[in-house]
Amino acid sequence: MPKEIRDRFDFIGFDPRGVGSSTPAIECNSDKDVDRLRAQNDTDYSPEGVARMEQDSKDFVKRCVDKVGLEFLANVGTVNVAKDMDRLRAALGDEKLTYLGYSYGTRIGTTYAEEFPQNVRALILDGVIDPNADPTQADIDQIAGFQKAFDNYAADCAKSPSCPLGTDPAQATARYRAMVDPLVDHPAKTKDGRGLSHSDAIIGTIMVMYSPTLWEAFTKALRQLSEGSGDILQLLADAYMKRDEDGHYSHAQDAQTAINCVDEPPEKDRAKAVEKDRRIREVAPFQDYGEFTGNAPLGVCAFWPVPPTSKPHPIHAAGLPKLLVVSTTYDPATPYQAGVELAKQLGGGLLTYDGTKHTIVFDGNQCVDKAAEDYLIKVTTPPEGARC
């Protein structure tokens, strides 16, 4: 963080409803529940396999209701979080809000801008979730982004003759699948005895795609897997799932599910779920989930016990000062175009970062950091078409 920013601002963070240290916590699964779910076969799309997946979702929902309660679950959406944030602003005596949000934090920021535009001084939104996007298409775009990040990794890895995926990037997905597909029936050995499941191999791979700083570890993980051991990939999956060395999980995944299920309307049309599954297989072949069967499970939100409190819509925020949207060309988690669209909706400045990474502000890129610093201090946005 630049010294000028540290000198100018006090940094205030908070845990939204049900998240982190906030109480009550949205904690539904036990540690054993998560370990069991991670070890299950995630490629069985037979009618029986789909029924099992949906039963797992229903069981999760029941645990949430039993442990958290319907009333609280109905009020954890981002609309309420934005209202909480305005109360915090007022309690701190801050006349107008200066805000930096990453990833899901951009949803909080855009919701706040819509609810309280008159209370905003400056907003930086990095790694944007577009509130006007169709949820199904947003999921497909995100998964396609992970495939592109995988392809970028493979192209970089292929420069070395010792790359475990070979020196032809066009064959990298096939070689990767040849390594992970056998895990469906035969998990790789790990030192802790859990074994590396197919699901965990995919989760560990997704974890790596968030940042090129993890690519070296992924290369080592794949090399190790080719020798019969899954320890490194399992550690990467543990990091994504927030499992510590003692086998205890953070409740972040439970909270994220609960929040998403009230932020967006669920898909309950099975034909549309099957079509979504087909399209996901097309855009992200590295995430192989077996043969397309014409069956697909409804997502957990289809069984959520309370209605959504929001739905996709264009953002209108009359009187909002000019905000700064930062979007990365090959961001795997929040696709670049989402930032472009949000900047258009809100009339904000757009800064494009050319790279493969999820969020970039104040992460050491001098070009991006200088633009963010200038905006936060002077509320001036970069010129149109600015890139770093």
C-alpha cells in the first residue's frame, strides 16, 4: 500500500452478516461433512448420481436452517450488507464513503452506490461482479475464464522441456485429463491418508488459476501426481476450501453459498440446468466431469428455503461521483467484460490490466497502483482506454 494512501486514510474493514467473526455465523457443514463431500465421486451424472448430488444439497440446506435459522438466512443478502455499511460510515463520523472492493466486495460497492449514491466520495471496484448479468451466463463465463487461465499456464509451462503437460499447449488439456481422470476410481496417495480425489484435483487446479505466482507450485504438483502422489494438489485444494492443518474448515464456503442464494434468483428449470451443464463442458474441457448424459443436478439454491432479495438489473445511481473500475483481461473468476459493462452502466472510469490474475489493485503493479492512488486522493480517473 503506497505511503501516501496510508497517510491519507484510516483503513476500516468489517465482516458482513454471517461471515468471519460476525455472529451468528453461517456455519452449516461440519468438518466431517466437508471431508466426505470432497471425497465423493463428482462425475456420476446418471439419474442415481444426480439424485445423490441433489440430496446432498437438500441435506446442506437443512443443516443451515437447523443451525442458523430461517429469519437470519433471509436477511444475509448484499442489500442488507450495504445498509450495514452505511450505518458503520455514519457511526465513524465519515461524511462520505471512500471504498475499495475486490471480487464479492464489488457487489457490496455497487449495491451501496445504488442505495446511497449521495453518501459516496470515491469507489474503486476491482474484479467486478456485474449485477445486471444473467446468473447462468455469468457462471459459464467464469468457468470459461478458468479454462483460459489454464491455457495461459499451459503455454507458459510448455516453454520448459520438463513441463509435465508437455511442450505442445494444444495437447495440455488432454494430458492433464489423463492425469486426473483415473482419480475418480483410484484417488492418489497422500501422506495424511485422505487421498486426492478427482474433485480435489479440480479444486486445487482452480486455486492455482487465481494467480501466476502459484504456477510453479502447480507444475510441482502435476509432476508429483505423475509419480503417484497427490500431496501438493491436496494442499492447494485445502487452501481453496480453507481447511487448516488440524482439519478444521472456515465457514466461508457456507456463508458464500447462503449469500449467493439470496442475492440471485435460483434456476429451477431442469432442462436449463442440463443445457448449462452441456455448455460448461464445452467451454472448460479441463474440468472434465465425465460423459455428457443429458442429466444434471439443480444447484443448491434451487432448494433454498427463503426467497431471493435481489435479481439481475441495471444499476441506477443518480448523483454518484465518478467511480474507478479495474478489470483484468484474463481474470479467471470475474471476467474482464463484467468490468467493462459496469463502468458503462455507472459512467465510471475503466482501467484495464493486461494479465492473468484475480484482482490487482495495490498488489505491486506500479501502473495500476499509481492510478488507484491518484483516484483515491484526487478522485480523478485515468483517461479513456487506459491500460497497464
